[in-house]
Amino acid sequence: MRFRIFRGLYYVNRLVRRNAGSLYYIYLLTVLVEAAGVAVGLFSTRYITNLITAVAMGEPPQYRVLILLLVATGIIYVIATIRKIILEHIRLKIRFVFDRSLCENVSALKWEYFEDYATSNKINSINEKSYDCIMRMFEHTYHYLLYILSSIVFSYFLLLFHWMIMVLYLGILIVSIYFSDKVFASNYTIWDAVLPLKKQQKYFVSVATDVNTHQEYQSNRLFSFLSQKWEALDHVIYGQEMRIYRRYEIVMQISRLIMNLPYFAMIIVTCYHVIHGRFDVGFLVMSFNLFNQVVNLFGQIESDLHQDQEDAGFVLDYFDMLSWEKEDDARHAGISESIQFKQVSYRYPQSERYAVKAIDMTAGFHEKIAIVGKNGSGKTTFALLLSSLIDKIENGQILLDGQEIERVPVARHDIACLFQDFEQYHMTIRENIKIGRKDCKITEEEIYALLQKVGLEEYVSTLPKGIDTLLGQLEDGGVWLSKGQWQRLAIARLMANEDARIWILDEPTASLDPLSEIEVYNLIMNVAQDKMVFFISHRLGFAKQVNRILLFCDGKIIGDSTHDSLLEEEHYREMFKSQESWYA
């Protein structure tokens, strides 16, 4: 367990040194001044006490040493202030590096990490705790250096009593840390179990406070139901956190009690020697100060070690995550002919049921293909396989232009997706469309042309800032779009990706009225004439327009033909007829 602390301290200091540069070394070097301050403080206590005693007895005061001590104290205070400012600089630098690194690495992780419960929760715990743990362990690096130097200072003064005093304190420290170590070793494990519960609890709170869910939350009076779930989680979290804090306080207080035993013994011995004239009164006052600092020092060492033992787990999780397998984003020459699935089967981690089973399918360019079926039939999993988000298929092959892909992301540059739960980016309209293009370079004329194609140009032209209007509520004055407008904007963002030769659209008209739905489907069919397009939808009204329809049922493709041919298949005919009656 101690080795884990050393590993954590090594990684943390390497991170800060690489990103804070000279500030790192300056910060750690200030420990020399603070250690000198410990010696100055002890010497000042003895000197000032004796000076006051001498003046009270009528002796002339000696101010020269006093002035030197005051100057030294002032310098130490100034440097301590500078150290705090440097630490804040380092905090801000590492905060930026941590957030950027986390986003960059998580964005490149393979999709399997998010599907797996353990790694998904680990990503959440890294986001929630790792930065604070990194900075705490870095500050503790300074503490440990200070403890070493302070111990040298204290040893000098303690040796004025007897060398056995040092041996006694060292023995007590080792024994105390050894026995308390077993208690604190499990704290990381407890926190690891608590964080997923906190994630669930945070979600239930967000349902009430998020602008996208509050309307339904309020109108359906969900408070009573969700608050019960929140309170049930809170009861478990409360018990686990109290378990951690209770262990911590009990062990720390017992340790402090043990370490205070030599303190009381030395106070009695010192008073005895002062009474008999071996030491002066200043030495007695200094001894009180010294013994308090020694006790505090050993208590702080133990406290920091225990905290680092807990924090090291989250620190190492972060650095471990940096080494997780990433997607290969190397540019591919491009798909020019076809995508082929040969007996492809896939099931999600921790699931015994296959989401798709033995799928055979070939799609050529310029084809427009509808993917239909009931909920849970495998449509979304098939879309994830198409969009290269899943690459560890259990059985079968996925072929691009007749060649098996060993690393699916080779096709990523050729694919653009619009999922049903698309993100509503709280940025300007211009930025919402810019991010759809790989290099984010797009002219104002191109943006307005895309807005015109999706039917938003007229609305945007009425806004005071036009395409530079901020959407959402991150800042004052932000505009909130309707669901249909958000969806049209998402389609414009999809169209901005000129490199994409394959479009995958999951319920692209879910938030649109019937007339707008027809407009959007006609729009997509017109602008995507040179692309391969997969439509995933429950609505079959557009089915006559596509070249082929893939009918899914229980993870299998049970139909692959045109609309007219599939009407002879009972499963498809039943779905189509049930929807046809809506518009009759």
C-alpha cells in the first residue's frame, strides 16, 4: 500500500514539473525558508522570554539580536506569501492541463470503456475526485520535505534532553502508522463504492434543475417519487461516508493520545530541571513550544500518509486511464465502394443476450437504406457498428471495399451521424454549425446556405445578432430554440461535414411535425444524392423513397428488400398498416 503512495507522488510531481516549469522548483525550494523559520521561531521564543526576564530584573535590554530576529521573521513571512501565490499559479496551470487531458483522452477512448460498468464509473470518479487528489498529493510533497527538515531542527533541540527521546518518538510513530494503516487502506475501496451512488443521486437532482427536463418534472409532479429515490441513496451514502470519517477520527485521536505521552513526560522533566537551575526560564517556554510542534509534526505526518493512501487510488486511476486503448484516428484513403457485414454478432459487456446476431448485409454507395423494427430489435446497435463506435465484435467480419478492418476508426472520417439524443450545444449558431466540419473552417455564406436548406434562415435573420446569437443559458441573453429548431440545426451541422460520404440518421425527424418531416426527408434525399445514407426510424411513411429497407427483429435482419416487396412480409406489413391508419 505504501508503494502505491510513492507511485502516486512520483506521477503527481512529474505532472507538475512538466507543466509548471520553474514554478515547480521555486515552490519546493521555499521549504528551506520555512524550515529555517521553524528554527528561528524556537530560538526567538527562548531569546525573547529571557530578554523579558532580564529587563524585569533591571538588566539593560539587548536589541540587536531582537531586530535581527524580527527582520528574519519578516523575510520568512514574505516568502511564505510568495509561496502561496506560486501554489495558486500551479493550481490553475494543472487545472487546465488536467481538464484538457481528461477531455482529450476520454474523447479518444474506445466505446467499450463507456459500455462497461466498471470503467464507466471509473471515468466518473476520475472526473469527480482525481484533480483534487493530485493537488493534495503535490502539496503533501512539500509537507514531506518540510517534515524532514523540521525533524532535523527538532532533533537538534531534543538532543539537548537525551537521544532516547528521538528513539522513543520514532518508535511510537512507526507502531502507530502500522496499526492504523490497515484501517485506512480500505477507505479508497469505500469511496470507490460511494461514487457511483453519488452519480445516481446527482442525476435525480439534475432532473429537477436541468432546463430540458424541468418542465416534465414539474408538470408530472415527479418530486415525491424522485425524492424518495434520492433519499434512499442518501441514506446509503451517509452511512458509508460516516464509516470513513468515524474510522479516521478514532484512529487519529488514539494516535495523538499515544504521541502525547512523551510530551507530558518531557514537560515534567523540563520543569524539574528549570527549578533546579539547569535550564533557564526561556528554555522552559521554548520546550513547551518545541514539544507541541513535535507532537503536531508526527500527527501531520500520519494524517498526510493516511490521506495520500486514499488519494493515491484516484490519482493512479487518472494516470491509468491515460494508457487505456485509444482509437486510431489516422486518416484513411476513404471508402469508395461498399460496406459489408458477414455473420456479425455482438453483445454488450455484462450481457448474455446478443444485441445483433449473425447479420449479413452489403451496402453500396449512393444507396439510401432504411433500418426499421420494433424497440430492442437491434437497430441502434447496428448503427453503432456502422458508425465505428464498436470494434470488438464477437463473431463475423466487417468489410470496407471488400477488406476486413482491423481497427474500425479507419472509416470514421467517412461517416457523419445524427443520433436521436443529439446534443444541444450552448454556443452560437455559427459555432453549432462550424463544429460539424473537421477543420471548423466555414464561411458565413456557407452557413446561411445550410440554414436556408434546413428552413432556419428566415428565423435566424430575425435575431439581433444573426448567426452569432448565443443559444442556451450559459450567458445572459441566450436564446432557447424549440425541439424542432434544435433538430434542424443538428441536420445543418451534419451537412457541414463535406468529407462524410456515409450518413447515419437515427430518428432524424423525431421532433418535427408531419409536414416538416416530409420536408426534411425530401431535403436529405436531395442533398445526399452522392452519399450512402442509413435512416433509422420507427416511422415508415418515408419508406417508399429509399432504395432498400432492412427489417430487424430480435437482433436479426429478417427482411432486406423494397417497401413493396416487404409488404408481403407479415411483420413489416403489420407495422406499416398500424402507422398508415394514423394518416388515413
